[in-house]
Amino acid sequence: MPTTLEVRCTDDACEMDMFELHYTYDMPDDVGVADFVCPHCRESDPLEAIEL
């Protein structure tokens, strides 16, 4: 099963509350939330991982 990373956008002006990233191929170990942008506001700074 591929790795899933759940992410939330904490920007109050953004309409996106959360989204999931599904890795379907081998990702380098150092890839994290900072390597992605919010699909709605296109910012990376307000993103944080949701720890389950």
C-alpha cells in the first residue's frame, strides 16, 4: 500500500482545509510537507502534516 501523507493548510484566507498525498512510487526519504504547495492557494508555508 502506498504511503499517505495527510496535510492541512493553516492559511485563514484559504478555502482548502486538508488534502492527502499518496506516494505511488519510491520517494526520497527527505521529502516532506515543505516540498509541496497547497492546491488551492499555491502556498507552501501554511502547510503542516496531520499526525494520526
